Amino acid sequence: MSERERAALVIVPTYNEADNLGEIVRRVRSAEPAADILVVDDDSPDGTGKLADAMAVDDPAVQVLHRVGKQGLGAAYLAGFGWGLERGYPFLVEMDADGSHPPERLPTMLATARDGAGLVIGSRWVRGGAVRNWPLHRLLLSRGANTYARFALGIPVRDATAGYRVFRRETLLAIDLDSVSSRGYCFQIDLTLRTDDAGVTTREVPITFVERERGESKMSGSIVVEALVRVTLGGDLASPAGRVLDTHPTRHVGWETTPDPGETMKNVRIRWVPAVLLLTPVVEIVVIVLVANWIGWAATIAALAALSVVGVILMRRSGRQAWAELSRDRSVGTEPPSGVVDRALTFLGGLILVPPGFVKDLVALVLLLPFTRPLVRNRIQSWAVRKGTMYVSAPGDPTMSASRHGPTTPHGPDVVRGEVIDDD
């Protein structure tokens, strides 16, 4: 087999793809006749592996790698990469078996790789890219996840989760495949991040992604949410340049960060603020779409509107009264009673209810429900005693005051010497 005949290896993972495998092999052979095809089958119950074996007998360009049990997409690609690298293929291609990745775009992607790109991504989200036959919630999930990963990890790629890719051999050798621990939806993000950290040039080629017509999709909302959580846990949002790849073979999180030795716990908490701000709207959109698919858009919009109205009513009812009582208590120097704090929490809960969204409404419920609000109130009051200083003046004598602090030593609170005035 000449070098030209081994120009590329197209890796096609399969699990119950008997209805699609023949068509995708035919399209690949037509679009790029010089490419070889490696079917990586996870012991499909529907006989996909046997079908692939029959194709391999008829076509020497088709090879089959059988694996025991369903081990996942990432593991299948890693096995395929290893197989192809051992046999000297200069280009290795990721491609789904269901036809969603158009083989007709493979010649363009390979040409881009030959021009020097270390990774070429068939992208849905660059100019000229498109998606067909996807429901709204899938579109929102994918766009939201990619936008979040792009900003959270600082990677210059619009479709970091894309599964249609061409890797140069040198790229795969540079990113240390043996240390890749991610296996699911995070796998593509992980490889994108590793490629970027290795200084390898990445190019995106627009494709039209077409949802499968036969078989069942392996994608679910829970997989995407898991990926977002892992990105949040692993990405150093404050300093993308400070990312450190996780090379521990037993870890399941794809990335770790190495904090500055002098960084305080307060700064560590502050680093989470950008992550929360970025992730919250994505999660809200996903939840709204999922609820709409369950109860319908009309009922969902009505529920969101009703919650907003309830929020406005609670704000009007509690806001003025709480503010007036808080102002009066401060003017006379007394500690706010629990009732005033409760009204302030009710006001805050109402405020949170006003913007549309279901996830934040759970936070509002914690502030509004009678059996959870006291817990929040007690935590706030305890925090105020620890962190703040309260001045208490005797009525009619604003010059007489005493300060009360929280514990400042292991032995207890400070002792403040002063005079106690009894008006009686």
C-alpha cells in the first residue's frame, strides 16, 4: 500500500449502527477513494460488527476493530488513533456513522490539513455552517455549551464539541493521548484544549450537520450538563493561559488549575463568579426548553409570567415596609429584629422571581418558604455578627455608645469597658 493510498484513516465508531454503516462507508469511498476506513465497534447487539466484517472482506480499504462492551465514543476514538498511528497514517479522521457528518466535505478538510493545519474541525457554528433537523433544545444546548467552553477555557474555536475532525499525525503525538481521561461529551473539548495548549494551528471548515434519519441518538441533555460542570470545575476562568492539563490516569476531570501559592481562599471564591455568570443563563435556557417540551410553550410562558407577577407583588408588599423598619432601626441604633430581616428576604426573593427562569426561582423559594427562610436569616445574622461592627446608642444620647465585635481570639469575644445607663 503506497503513501498516497494511506493518505487518511477515517475512524468510524459504531454501536447499533447496522442501518447506517453501509451508507456512510459508500459515501466515504466515493468522496475520498484513497482513504481507508476503520470501523470501531463496541460489540453492537444489532450485528453492526458482523456487517462491518462482511464489508472488510469485500473491500480491502475497510478494516474492523472489535471491542468488548460499550466503552464510549472517546475510548473508541483513542483506540482508533492508536491503531492508525501504529500503521503510519499521516491523517486521522473522526466521523460519526449516522451520516450527520457529510463525507463530501472530507476532501476540503484534508486539503486544509495538508496546507499546515494540525487540527481541522468540521464546524456547525462558523460562517457557512448549518444544522438541519435539530429541535430547538438541541440547538440551544450545543450553542450554549460551545459558547461557554470557548469563553471559560479561552479556546479560539467556535465548535469545540464538534465530532467531525481531521488530525495530523504530529498533532496526536504532541497532545499525549495516553493521559486523556475524558470519555464522553467532554472528549472533544479536551482534545481541542490540548491541541490549543500544544500551540498547534486549528482551522474550522463549515459543514452542514444533518440529524440522523435512522437509529437513536446517543446524545442527551444530561451529557451536556455534565460537560458544562466539568468545564467549570476544570477551567481557570480568571487566567486561561494558566491552564494545566490533568495527566493523572485515574482522574475523571479533564483539567486542573494550579493556583498561586499566595492566593487566598477569598480570591479562589471570586474566581467562580465569572463561571457562575456564564453558566447560569445557559442552564436557564436549557431548563426552559426542556420544560416547554414537557408541558408546551404556552404553559411554560404562562408559568414564567405568573412567577414574575408573584415576584412583583412580593416586592411591593414587603419592600417598603422592610425598608422603613430598617431605616427606623438604624436611626435609633437598635439591631434589626427577625421580622424585618424576613421581610427583606421576602423582597429579595420577589426580586429574583421577576426575571424569567426556573433555576433561579429555586433560590427564590429558599428565601420565601417559611421553613427555609429562618435558616437563611440565621446565617445572615451570624455572618453580620462575625464580620460587622454594630453600634448601639442609648435613646436620647447619641454620644454614648458601645461596640460589639465577634470573637477575635480563641478565648472569646473582646471585652469592652464602658458605662451602662439604665433609663429606669
